[in-house]
Amino acid sequence: MNTERTWIRGGYVLSMDEELGDLPIGDVLVEGDRIAAVSHHLEVDDARVIDAQGHIVMPGFVDTHRHTWQTQMRGICADWTLNDYFLGIRLAISPAYSPEDVYVGNYVGALEALNAGVTTIVDFSHCNNSPEHADAAVEGLRTAGIRALHCYGFFASAPDPRFPDHVARRADFVRIVRTYSSTGSLLTIGAALTEVGSIPWSDTVAEVEVAREAHARIVTHTGCVWGSLITGGVKEMHAFGLLGPEQIHVHCNTLSDDDWHLLARAGAKVSISPETELNMGMGRLALGKCRAFGIRPTLSCDIVSLNSGDLFSQMRLALAYQRFADNDPINQRGAMPQTLTCSARDALRWATCNGADACGLELQIGSLRPGKSADIIVVGGDSFAGHPRHDAAGSVVFQATSQDVRYVLVAGRTVKRDGSLIGVDLSRTLARAEQSAEAVLARVRQTTPFLPPKPLPGVDLEAMARHNLAAAMG
């Protein structure tokens, strides 16, 4: 048990707590894994001191949707469409991953997140080619020391005799829950649904039911494929009582207002992946719809196989997009906006307290408040980005990078100090990722000489989706 006391002294405390607000010069005391005090000034004896003068002290970021296993495929689909991604990553590259590769992806990806001040991730883990793959994914996160909602993916990318049918995959999810769920752990087990419409409706129902039996959070890709029934099904899920507040619906670009009404009525959460969605042609970010329907938006990095692994980039792009979307009608009338509709502080909420709420962890993380877990980052240092600093929220959202994250604490344990991850041989870690990537792609080339591969001949995905969703209402 961590009993160490840490005194973070003299920083600008950006608490993200509505009652505490900001402390332009303040102290945070950590005792063990908890925040013991937040005040303008504390007198503390017998504590390790972090001098935060000239820095911003704030809660760690929460990424609500990351396919962490893909980390060593960094940038491979930079110019791919969403269809290319499905054919290339999900159907060609994923089957070539060994358990060791999944471990490396999750371990290195979690370290990348921590380095960028992301203390909590929703790990959408859909490369469970075998039970060993599923175990390796969990162990990668645990070794890195990140707080994670590890969501077991039921999607099958590679055949394995131990997964002869969907029942066996659900049984393995139950095994993972029983093996790794423990009180006080940084790791929570959730479920990642197979895309609605892509599998028989009875299997979709069974996935939600087994997750609910385990009291697990659920994450699912929703409304992200234009002109397709796949990732739709909101009305069908509502009709079967499958929507709920324990769910994070990712992307949601294509949804109708009727769909949005049903998600809001169910208390469902929404995760937005700005870089992925805008670059892969998935359409308008759902920030405006969340605002219209009273849903608190959250942000995610999604796939490092395309884009960045930090929430600074996602906040910046999301805020820029929404300001453009709100201002464009005014511009088209030949005028300029007199005010902005969303702020830098709004973007921080998307990446902190809203994310905590989506994970069901709002009482533990997401703001700096006594009694909460000490998931804290200190942002600043000797860089052009932080000097001079006139607006703390604006400085973080518009100026900061991962290099400006000087300290990271997860449950009171310091994992980054003076700008460097503790106990990590970076050269060796990156070399391990390089070796894994080389081995995976060598296996891929044995069956798929070109990436992304061509569409599968004779496979009518839309006919399959129509059949699956028709079964829901039949």
C-alpha cells in the first residue's frame, strides 16, 4: 500500500472542480493514493516536495476510446479510408498479432499515454485472437501502471480452436472478469461490442447481456459508417432494452436526431475521436449534437495507427472544429461572430471530468478534490509554450505538448518525474516495438502482399447487415 506523502507546492491549480475552482497559486497534498488537501497554502512536514512554481497542476486526462494494441502500427494507415482500415488493420494485420505483440502494443501504448499526461484510458481491445492474447492485453496495461478500463472485444479476427463459436468468446470474457477484477486495482474490466449489424442479432443481445451480468461498462462503435447499416441499430437496441448509462458510444457521426434522443434518454455516453473522424471521412464531429441533446462529450485518440496518442491534439482539433461549425453560418452571411460558443475550459472538461463520468469513475478521478484518487499531472517547465502564461486553460489546450508534462501521478505513485518516465528504458522499449512491428508485418506479407488489401470478392456486407437487423425487429 502506498503511504507516501507528496506536497505539490506553489503551482497554478486548475482543479476542474466547480466548488474549488482555480487557485492561481496553490498547493496539493497527496497522502498514499488520495488527494488529502487542496489549498492556497499548506504547511506540511515529512513529505516529498514537487516544486510546481510556474507550472499548472491539474487532473490527469481521460481517453475514452483507444485501440492500444495497435501502437506499433504507428502511422501505417495515415492515408487510408475507414474501409481501408477495416480491411487492413482488422482483417489483415490483427490476425497476424501474437500474444507477445498484443502485450507490446498495450505496454508501449500505455506508456505513451502516461507520458502525455493521460492517466486513464478506455482500452478497446479487439485483437483477442486467443485467450493468451486477452491475458497479454491486460498484462501490458498492468505493467505500464496506467489506470485503465480494459474493454474485452468479442470481435473475432483470427480463427482459434478454443473459440469455435460466439459462446466460447463470451465465456472467455467471463474468465477475464473473474481473473482480473479486484477491489482497489487500477484495472477495471469492461466489454467492447462487435459492431452492431455485422453479426447475428442474437449475438449482439448476448454480448450486452453477458456484460451486464458482470456489471461491466460497455464501449461500442456507433453511427460511423455512412450509407451503411453497420454500426447503426440504435432504435433496435432501444427496442430490446439494450441501451443504458453504462455505455460509451464512439463516433456517432451518422446518427439521426431520433437516435440522439434515444441515447440521451438512456443516459448513454459519447466518445469523439477528432483526428480519426476528420481524416477518415467519417463526417461532422458530434460535439454539437451532444450539446443539443444534453450529453457530456468526451475525447479519444482512437488509433495511433493513424494519428497522435495525446489528448492535447484531440482537444485542439475538437475545439477548432466546433468553433468553425458554429461560426460558419455567421461567416456565410458575410459577418463575424461576436462571441465564441465553446471555450478552452470546455475542451478541458471533455478530456477530464466528462471522461471520468463516462468511465463511471467520476467519484474517483477527473478533478482535484480531497478524497479523490491522486491522478495528477504537472504541466510547464522551461519551454516557449508556457512562458509567459496569461490563461491557464488556454495554455494547456492551445500551447502544451507531451514534452510539457513534467510530472504524472497515478493513484499517488509518480510515474513521470522531471519530464521522464520512471523505470522505463526508452531505447529498449522502442526497439521492442520496432521488432514487434517487423515481425507482424512479415507475417502479414505471407498472405497479403499489399496493404491495404482489396475488398473481399463476393462478400455483401450490407445484405448481411440488413439480415442481422431485420432479425432484431422480426
